[in-house]
Amino acid sequence: DSGVTQTPKHLITATGQRVTLRCSPRSGDLSVYWYQQSLDQGLQFLIQYYNGEERAKGNILERFSAQQFPDLHSELNLSSLELGDSALYFCASSVRDTAYNEQFFGPGTRLTVL
Amino acid sequence: AQSVSQHNHHVILSEAASLELGCNYSYGGTVNLFWYVQYPGQHLQLLLKYFSGDPLVKGIKGFEAEFIKSKFSFNLRKPSVQWSDTAEYFCAVNADSGYSTLTFGKGTMLLVSP
């Protein structure tokens, strides 16, 4: 157990719908990262928040958005879902915003879009 | 932007065989390098990391990796694998540009037969 929790574990929805994935970082961690893992693209960085502020953006689609709340939990919102959005979505957290701080990964949310 | 390539998608070994998983990255500047492992049904966890200094780094569970700057490589090794090493292994790079985000390779699935 890494201390990072993600809910839900599984999500099945239809094309065109909107879903919200939730991540609670380890206690004391200020930085939250979102990654998408798919068979063809591998593990790709989506977006990072640090202490409530967006810090870095990766290959995140415009249909996706995220935020980090004052209690430091984060939510990833995926809208107008397409079949290709089916993937495993990981959240990771670290104490601070440097590469020297290990990123701890959650168990992931498996999203299936039908 | 940096990229990471892992040469083998699947590797099958017998117990006690030696392991070497290849990882090459493309980035001309200073990098921080990581190997993560994902055991079946578990979250990603850090195996080892390289920031600077001795290019041969040792990690958990008997793993080590060697950074060869001239070859842009960071290969993972273990002298004698065990059945419990069956997992997916990911190489990751952080370009030392002030951001802490990671670029991952597509992973290598290692199956160790008893």
C-alpha cells in the first residue's frame, strides 16, 4: 500500500458521458500527478498539481481537466468520452515538486468506455 | 521533448537466470533516471533511481542499473532472477529542467518460470 488512494477502482460508462476520478495523496504530500496507461501509448503523464496550483501539463486532451482542492485531494474530469479513452488512470503523489522526491503511485482507476 | 524506449516488450526467463532490460532515452541535457516495477495486481513502486555520481546504482531486491551517458542508456540488471520478480518494469526519465514530471517507456513484462 503506497498510501495513495484512488476511487473508483473500476468505471464503466458510455461514449459521450462525463466521469470524475478521485485521488487522495499520501499524508503530507503536496504534489499530485495524473497518468494515463493504455496498451498503445503506454504510461503517459497528463497533468500535475502542486499545493492547489497547476504545475505542469503533458499530453492531456482539452476534454480532460483536473483540479486540486484545499485538502490536497485531486479530481480528474473526463468529458465527451470516446472509446479510445478506455485506459488505466493512475494518480501519484510526492512530498514536493522536485524529481528528487519519489512519486508514490495509487492503484489506478480502470475506465472502460462502451 | 524527451522520450524513452525499452527494447523488449516481453522477456521470459527461468529462475536463476541473469536479467538485463534495456532502456534508452533521448534528451540532450541533464537527466534523472528511474526504474519502476509493477507486480501483478499492485501499484507501481520505485526500484531505483539515478541523479548523479556513481553511474552504477543499486536498488531494492538485488536490482541494479548502470547509467552510460555516451549511450543514453540506463539498463536494469539482476544476476539471478526469482519467480517473485515476475512483473512489469518501467524505465522513466525526468529532464532536469525544474519540473518533476516523468516520461515513461512502454514497459517490459518479465515472466520468470520456476
